[in-house]
Amino acid sequence: MGIKKFIKKVKSTLGLTDYEVESKKKGLKNLIRKLNSRKKSINKSLEGSIKKREKKELEEELAIVSCHIKKGKKILHDLYPQQTKNKNKT
């Protein structure tokens, strides 16, 4: 998945309308930070007493957010050069 496609999906998931990407790495880091805060708020909501239907919806949203976090971290990791390998060669 490309970076632009990932950012577009996450923006729709988080409901961001006026989000502008300055750079790839900075934008990804910012989105991952927002996804993590969304994950924390969902977990807090799940701790309280809620109806079965609401709980199921929150669990589904949590699964989607967790998946986006994993994908975002993988893309971010791929953007950074393999610095540790380069240091060992010199």
C-alpha cells in the first residue's frame, strides 16, 4: 500500500477533513500518534458499562484502528534507511 493511499484511508477513519501532509515521514508520524490516541479512547470506552451493540461497534473500530497502526508503522519503517546495517559496514 502506498503512502498516499494509506493517509487517505486513515483520514477517512479518523474523520479528518482539513489535514494537510507536509512530508511523508512527518505526516505518518502525526497520523500514527492520532491513531494511538483514538485507540486509547476506545479502550477507555470499552472499560465502562455499555450496551452489547455499542461494545461490538467499539471492538470493530478498535480492530480497524489497530490494523491501521500496524500498517503505518510498517510503512514508516520502510521509509527509514537501514542505518544499522550501514554502520556495521564502515
